[in-house]
Amino acid sequence: MAKAQVTTFRRYPLKEGQQIRILDGPRGGDWLVIGVDERKMRLRCPVSGREVEWDRFCTLDAVLEMQEWPLPRDK
């Protein structure tokens, strides 16, 4: 059997209170995790206060120390 290159993904174990930044896609931006269960995550935009509930989809890209969070909208 020939070897194959396989890319794997795992859901990140989000916790309430985490500050996250989604880097791309229509959900991109800074968010505060306000709720999480096995299937759903609830997020709040720290700038507008908008709250959303989405299926969990995040995978870990990096954990960074940030001087500025959230980023101003013009960045």
C-alpha cells in the first residue's frame, strides 16, 4: 500500500472568555467566546457588541501575545 499525504484537522477546545481572531472568510475578525458546547459556539464582537451562534468550526492556527485586541476596524 502506497503512503499518502493526509492533512488532519481538530476542533480547538474553545473556552468561555477567550479572545480569538478569525483570520479569513466571512466570519473573520476579533471575537470574544461567550459560550461553547459540543456542537455550537457563541461569540460577541468586542467592537459592535453583535452576538452570533455558529457551529464549531475553528482549528488552531497559532497562539500569540497581542499588544492590541481588538484591532481597530481600519487595520
